[in-house]
Amino acid sequence: MYRTGSLPQVTLKWAQTLDGQLADDSDQSQWISGVEERRYTHRLRSIHQAILVGAQTFLKDLCQLTVRDIEFDGPQPARIIIDPRGRILKAL
Ligand SMILES: NC(=O)c1ccc[n+]([C@@H]2O[C@H](COP(=O)([O-])OP(=O)(O)OC[C@H]3O[C@@H](n4cnc5c(N)ncnc54)[C@H](OP(=O)(O)O)[C@@H]3O)[C@@H](O)[C@H]2O)c1
């Protein structure tokens, strides 16, 4: 998410296998994307002010949601995690 005018700009981004899956069958996959795609993800993050994921994604992947692996000296985006049942606090 980033904001340039009066409305926020929202970018939806996900990785997907050729057969349309978002995670592997074992549910243990942290990444299903390749090195180039992940670098692109960090470029995308670098132009956004906040990154949003769901609670399960955060708990499974322990994602940092930071900009890494590219040249970047701007402020890190804010992390926003949707967690209506407080699952993260219970898991800590
Ligand atoms: N391939 C990719 O790019 C990619 C990206 C992200 C995630 N994933 C994978 O996808 C899997 C799970 O992701 P997920 O997005 O299904 O689960 P999630 O990370 O738990 O995100 C869904 C969140 O939205 C909340 N929610 C759902 N319906 C809602 C509603 N009607 N009102 C308010 N809140 C609502 C859920 O609440 P509750 O906590 O109450 O359930 C949950 O916290 C993981 O295996 C993850 O690794 C893949």
C-alpha cells in the first residue's frame, strides 16, 4: 500500500505454481517462487509504505516483510497483519 494523492494505492501480489497452487501439499513451503521473483517482490516492497498479510501466513512463514536483497536506503514499510482472533499473541 502506498499513498500519493487522496486515495491509497493497493497492490495485490501473490506467488502461484503452474497448477494454480499458493502453497505446496505439505503446507511446509516457505517459498514457491524463484530468486528473480523474490527480488522483484523486494523492489515492489520498496515502493510501498505498508505490507499486509494474514495471521496464518505470518505464523507459518515468520515473514519479516522488509525490503532486502536490493539496494535500498528508504524507510522500511510498516507491517500490517490481519489477526481478528488474536492468534499471534496466543502463539507467542
Ligand atoms: N503464494 C503466495 O503468494 C502466498 C501469499 C500469502 C500466503 N500464502 C499461503 O497461504 C496460506 C494461508 O493464507 P490465508 O491468506 O488463507 O490465511 P491467513 O494468512 O490466515 O489470512 C487470512 C486472515 O484473514 C482473516 N479473515 C478471513 N476472513 C475474514 C473475514 N470475513 N473478516 C475478517 N477477517 C477475516 C483470517 O482470520 P482468522 O485469523 O480468524 O482465521 C486470517 O487472519 C499459507 O499457507 C501461506 O503460506 C501464499
